[in-house]
Amino acid sequence: QVQLVESGGGLVQAGGSLRLSCAASGSMYRINVMGWYRQAPGKQRELVADITRGGSTNYVDPVKGRFTISRDNAKNTVYLQMNSLKPEDTAVYYCNMGTGIYVYWGRGTQVTVSS
């Protein structure tokens, strides 16, 4: 059974940084796209950033220039470096991995940015 486990969330002041990690365990076919989504209270879950197996990245406009997504294919792990955090970045962050056939989700990690 495949499991995705996120870590690295927490409470930080505005302007601070956090680094999220998500590691996949279990038997899975080769992962194509890895990504991070977030869901703020009362809002829909939204894509934050994703990265292909070849390293091509995609970011939503509000995080461009502040967040960096990276991955380690050998470890089936994806990272999200978040700098210059703002209160509006407060949300539960979810890891997502897709093999082209299956899509897996983590349980989420809370990120809270205080003003």
C-alpha cells in the first residue's frame, strides 16, 4: 500500500521560511508528476506547484519567486522550500504524486503564518 507522509509544517512569522518534505513509501510504479496543493479554511484545495520527473516546474502566481519545488526521484521524495511567507499562505499543505494511472495524496501538514 502506498503512503505519502508530509513533514515540515508549523507556525512561522510573516517573512519567515519553512521547508516541507513528502516521502512516498510502498510499491508504486514510476512517479511522473509530484506536486503540492493547499487548502485554506473555507476555500477549495488549490495547486501550489508541481514538478515533472524531468524537472520541469510550474507555480501558481501568488508563490512565484518565493517558493521552490524540488524532487529526489531515487527517494520518491518531493520538497517545497517556502520563503518570504505571508499570512495568506496559511493553509493545510498536501502532497500529491501521480504515476499516470494512479494518484496519491498525503494527509496534509498545517502551515500557519502569523502577521
